[in-house]
Amino acid sequence: MPTDYAHIQMYQHRLGDDAFFSGSLPADIAIGQAQLDALWQLHPADYHEISIHGRRVKTPRWQQAYGMDYHYTGRTNRALPVPNILEPLLHWSKHQIHGQLNGILLNWYDAACRHYIGRHRDSTRNMVVGAPIVTISLGETRTFRLRKWRGDERHDFEAKHGTVFILPYATNLRWTHEVPHFARDIGRRISITLRAFLPA
């Protein structure tokens, strides 16, 4: 599989010896307002629970896995079937980025609720070694922040509507990422993250 992603016009950001890629969805699968509204309606009524230091807490955003269960922070997000509205994004990602991408996690952020995701590295449990993590951002612009796992280095990227981020497997091991909430943030954002999981 390609590792520079020049064929889909991804810009490579150097992070020391590591890399991070950003670009945009192609026009033929761009998400319009009607589709964005439909995706927003998919969010669960309740917040997913995770374990932190042995204590169960609710995530400060809505989450749902599709296609493949996702195990992280001591809990499992049980997958639902992939909705038809997400199939074009999964198809494009598999054919253009990595052929084994098969699991989708949606995060819904409402600035009015001060939603965010804290600094973390993605769990690699049951993931295909070497496969990248792909994030598609929809809705209002938010800050996607990378920080060195051990060190003070930090890089901020604009996650705008239609932005695509590709986080290589090795970069995820050495860098954390987060989407903080700021007082200036408004409106709603949906994050669509695709991963490659080993068959159950």
C-alpha cells in the first residue's frame, strides 16, 4: 500500500522522524448539508462509558463503532452495521489509503455541550500492524492537536469540513492527539475515524 499518499493529494507534515498527512475529501464523495444532518441524527442518546484509573466515566462526546468492535480504555464499543451513508467514505479509504480498513468510529461534538477528546494514543489492540488511522472531519472547524508522547513538542492542525488526516501506525505510537474545546468553538462537528482490524 502507498505510504506517501501523493496520489490523493495529501500533504506530508514532518514530525521529526515521523510523518502526518492532511488533505481533503474528493468532490465526488463530499458531504453536503443534508448528509451532514442525517449523520448527526445517528448519534446515540447516551454517552459511551470508559474506564479511567478503575473508575467508569462517560465520554465528553457521543460515540458509536460501525463494522468492527473497538476496544479501548478498558471498554468495548460494540459495532453496528455500517450505514449506507458511510459506505462511499469506507470504499474510498480502502481503495486509496489502505485496503484493510474495515472499522469506523464516529464521534459527535457539540460545542454547546463543551464536547472534546483529551490527549491520547489510539489503542492498537486487534489492529493490523502498520495500518494507518484515517480521520475525516465534518461540520464546524476544530483544532486537531498532536503532541510528542514524551516531550513538549506540539503541532496544531485545522480540522475543517471535508479535511482528511492520515496518522501512520508508527506516529500513533510516538505522538498523542486530541481535539480540545475552546470558548471560541461553535456548532457541531462529526469525526469519522477508520481503522484496520484483524478478523474476529
